[in-house]
Amino acid sequence: MLMHAAPHQHSAPTCVWMDAGLMSYRLCDRSFDCEHCPLDAALQGLPQPITIERSTAGGSGRGREHFPDDRLYGPGHTWLRPPDERGRVRLGIDSFAASLLSPPLRLKVPALPRLARRGQFLCGIELDCGSVHLVSPLDARIAEWNCVVSDNPGALIHSPYDAGWIADLWPLDGEALSDCLSGPAAARRARLDFRRLLRRIGQHLLLDDTSAEASASDGGVETDLRRIIGGEEFLHLLEDSLQCSRRE
């Protein structure tokens, strides 16, 4: 729902959707916790804020841990679990990437054996509007792909930190994880990249009363960004968003 109000002094920060020019007026009362915001979910065409399955101490359960502190976070919005007893590192996508990749149709992976070089193609995720290429956050030899994701690609977004992991890797450099981010730092990066994405989208579309009425469907406003800006342009923005931190 678009909200309007006369400009006035306020202490609360403005919503990222307002900063992007997609809303006339809206203050943020969630400290930029966009992942849990019903408005953000609605504007992205999601049924509700994403809930992530995770393991908890003493058992398993459901939670909303978007950047768990039991792993590190690399370029391209990937996460890396520290080496296991065999020296293998598990890799997946973080919740920021997962929130943008709905709905995945297929994980497209190269045949093994294969070396993955930092900043180069790792695998592809096929969406209904095209494919997104993920880049490797480190130099490594791919040990195995996750067969669960091959059979159920939806796990990539419904359980990115558990069942939806992508690959196990053998790092080629013992210091490969030294420049990775902690959970809080990764969350801050995701907020910045989300703002950047919204500014890019705002260059293509500015919502106001007239356009909202024109795009109303079944009593609501069209909020699927893929249909608003076009599948090809959405795919370009999506891939750019998932790789922007690698280039900076």
C-alpha cells in the first residue's frame, strides 16, 4: 500500500523503498530488518517474510537466523562453513541471495572433477526468466555437488543454510577464508546491496497514485518486479546484485 504524508521532522529512518523512489512516504520502524518486514515481502511479490530452517543447540527447529554466526560469508553473497575434519569447506548462498532467487527451477552444475577459481563461474541457477551465474568465492577443487538441491531446487531458497547448500570444496589456499565476513558484517553488506538494488530498480520505475491505479489487479497493485521491469532487465539487475560485492 502506498502511503502519503506531508514532509515533517522525524527521528525514524526512511524506508529503503522510499529512498529508491518506489513509495511516496514511509518510515522504517524495524531498524532496516527488511527480511522480516511484511511490506518488503509484499513489494517483492513474496507471500510472507522468508523463514529459514536452521539447526539449534540441543536439537533442530525453525528460526529466522539470516546470517548465522557459525560460518563465514564470502563474495557474491555466499557462505562458507569452516573446514571439517577432512579439510572440506561447505558452500551455499546467503539469505539475501535466497530472497532474490524465487523460484529456482534447476541448479546447473559442471561435471566433476573441476577447479573453481575465485571470481569465476561456479554454477548456474535457472529461474523462470533465465539463468543466474554464481561465482566462486575462493580457489578450490569441487568435491561434490548437493544432490538434494538437484532433486529439489526450492531448497536453495527455503533452507539456504542447511538442506540448500550447494557444494563441498577443497580449498587450494590455506588462507582462503581470511578475508571473509562475520555474520553481522554480512548483514550490513546485504542491507547496502539491497539499497543499491532498489536504487537501480527506481531508475526504471517510479510508483505514484496514477501508475498504482493503472497497474491495479484484483484490487491490488502489481508488485512482481519481474513483470514490472521485464524479465531480462530483472535478470541483469539480479546477477549484478549477487556479484557487486565481488567487484568492490
